[in-house]
Amino acid sequence: MRIKRFIGTSEKAVRVQLLTAVIAYLLVILMYQRMQFKGSLFECFTWIRATLFQSVKTEFEREKLRNERAFMLQISQGVLL
């Protein structure tokens, strides 16, 4: 684990940043083990960083989107019977 720079310079700020880095590292290792990730630990960390803020669509959201598309298609095509 390597910390490039500290945001705060007081003793308390440095302690908080070190503990935060250790906790983050342990969480990455835990996820790595639980997911049985095939790549390296660095690749797992990179994957987490890349997908951390992506929204996950729930089944409800997918169904709602399908219904909206079907409704818009029905409106644009009209009803034959």
C-alpha cells in the first residue's frame, strides 16, 4: 500500500487518512476473495474504481423502460382493432 500524498498534515489528519487507506485496502481484498476474482489484486481494484459510480438498473427499472418503449411504439403505430 502506498499513499502518494496526504491531504491534511496534522497528526490526527494523517492517522485518519492511514486508517481509511487500510480499511479500503482490506475491503478490496475481501471483495477480491468473495468474488473469486481471476485477475490480480490491482486489476480488481481497477475494476472497482471503474464501476464504483455506475448505476445498477434493477429489474423494476428495466421493466418500466420496456413498458415505456412498448407504449411509445403503440402510440406511433396506432391500433388496428
